[in-house]
Amino acid sequence: MESQSMSAHHELDAIMGTTSRIPQLLSAEGFLEWKYRIEKYIKMKDFKIWQSILRGPIRITTTLEDGTIIDKQVENYTDDDFERVEEQEKALPTLTIALSPEIAQGFREYTSAKASWEALIEVYEGNEHMKQSRQHMLRQKFNMFNYVLGEILENQLQRFITLTTEMSSTGVMVTRSEINKKFLNSLPKSWDMNVSVIKKTKDLNCLSWLKRW
């Protein structure tokens, strides 16, 4: 049991990331959370690398006397030029190691971090029609959310937080009142008295007992 617990802990670290471990994209379902976390992680480690991912490849150039712009020879690079090249060279490997081997294999054709990043977004977020379909699906899951027989409250709350977080990241607008009311209504029968008291004595628009809101 201890080894299983440690294995699960390491897998969670791989997905969520730590200050010393980059978050990994392991599945399509986890893309939105990974997208959020990978941006924060790279910015924390080196903001310039994140800018390089967004900006894309740059040319190191020099201008001749007649005004012609040509690529600068490496032997003429300044320290600033080398720093810019280094940022660019780090960007793609940084992004690549954040992908599981199975996912990374499908994006090997891209030779710049910017192209790879944009391809990941296109594949896993999709076009506007796909986004709307995902939003509709999440709204349905929210409407149907309920207690699962035998489930402890902590697990139910975690499922609910995961769902509402995904809704928020995909642009599904839900008021605090809707969120609080939905969770209260999903609680098991044993909570009926508590739910009744909360609804009578609390403003669901302001209620912050779900710490996330």
C-alpha cells in the first residue's frame, strides 16, 4: 500500500509540477490545467524563455553600409546576441520535456517553440465549434452533478472543484450563487438539515464556505 501511495504521489507531482519539476501533459483531458500550470512554471523559472515561446524565432542581423540587412556571423555576435539565441534554443526543449513521450512524438515536426505551442493549442483546444461543444458538455455535467453513493464529502468536493475549475478555464460563466446552490443540492440526504439552515441564513451570492470562491 505504501508503494502504491508513493507511486500515486509521484504521478500527481508529474501532472501538477513542483518548484523543481516541470508539469507534464499526460492526456488531452488535462490540457487546460497543464496549459495554465506550464505558463506559470516557465515564467517562474525564466520569464525570457516564456517570451521566446510566444514571440517565436528571431534573426540576429546586422546592417551593411548600403542599408542591406543580413544575418550576422556567429563570430560577430555580442553578449546580448548570444543571450537571445540561448533563450530561443532553450524554449523548444523546455516545452518538449513538459509533454509525455506519447504526446511529444506527435509534435516532433515543429522546429520552434512557438509553432509547437500553437499546434498544441489547436489540437487540444480545437476550433470555435469544438470549444462551444466542450462548454455545452461541461454545463451538462454541472447540471447533473450529484452525490455518489458511498463517497466521502472530501472526494465529492474535489470532483466539484475540478469540474468548476475546468468550466472557468473554458469560459463557462457560472455565478457564485449557482455554484453554492448546486453543491448544496448535491449533498447526501444526511445533510438536508444543514443545507436548509444554510439556505435560510446565508446569502448564496456571498457565501464563501467553498474556499475556492
